[in-house]
Amino acid sequence: MNSARPVSRTIAIVVSNLDYYTSKIVSAIESEARLHSYNLIVRLSKDTEDEDASLRQLVQEHVDGIILFPRGRPFCSDQVLWLKMDEYPIVIIDRNYRDIMIDSVCHDHLQGMYEMMQYLIGKGHKEIGYVTNALTGISSREERYEGYIKALFDQGIPVRSQYIHIVGATNNLIN
């Protein structure tokens, strides 16, 4: 880390919205930050351009580090890449970028989906649908889909394209 940066005892989190899931994450981060005498700034980004602008502004405000829950893009933005190359303290939530090694905190999406499917199958369900946004290289979505397919395969249940709906796809059938 560049030692010339002033220490502010402030960190920031950038998220796209504050639904139940993200608000629980923000709440946990705030509690932990407070426990260690840090302040937390919360920024809501409207779109990918606003996310990048928020990151630039937070760096100019001399926050000590940034936690980013990035918008659904399959690759790291130029702004995140610049922060990583500048050794700026940044952690990504819920995403693994294939194009750069960057600190991240992620769920085990594959195992979580697999266990959820095992639970449903164990309850006697055999016709289980799957709804997702486009996979398009986004690791968390791809891993959940893989867990869905793996659980069906492992239980000898055929994968049926009519049970799979990809939001925004022109043809929702998976061949």
C-alpha cells in the first residue's frame, strides 16, 4: 500500500441497492467497523458508471479501504483494476473475476445450490425450475447453475430445458 495516503479510520462500501440481503451485509460490516473504531460510508451506485465514479470519489476522500459489491458484470472495471494496480485496499463481495486476482469474500454458490436442490429432491420434488439472470461469465450465477445441474445429474433426474428460465434471454430454452 502506498504509505503516502493519509489514515482516516474510515472505510466505505459501494452497493447497487439496499434490499434485505445487502442491508444485512452492510449492517454486519458496520458493526465490525465500529468494533475496530472505524467509520463506514455507504454509497449506492445507480449503474456501472456511477459505481466507478463512486470509487474515484472515495479514493479522493482518502478512505482507508473500499468494499465493493459490484454490479453484475463479468469482468473487473477499469477503475477496480486501477485500484488493484495502485495497491489500494479493496475487497470484492460475491464475485470472483477471472481477469485479475483480487481479494474477495464469496459464498460457495455451487455447494449452496447443490444443498438446496438436495433438500428439495429429498422432499420428493422432481420437477424443479431454475430462474436466473443471464450467466454471461458472472461467476456466482454460473456456480449456482452448475450446482442445480449437478444435483439433478447426481440424483438421475433429467435436466429439462422447459424448467430453466434465463431472464432477458431471447430464447429461454437451454439446449
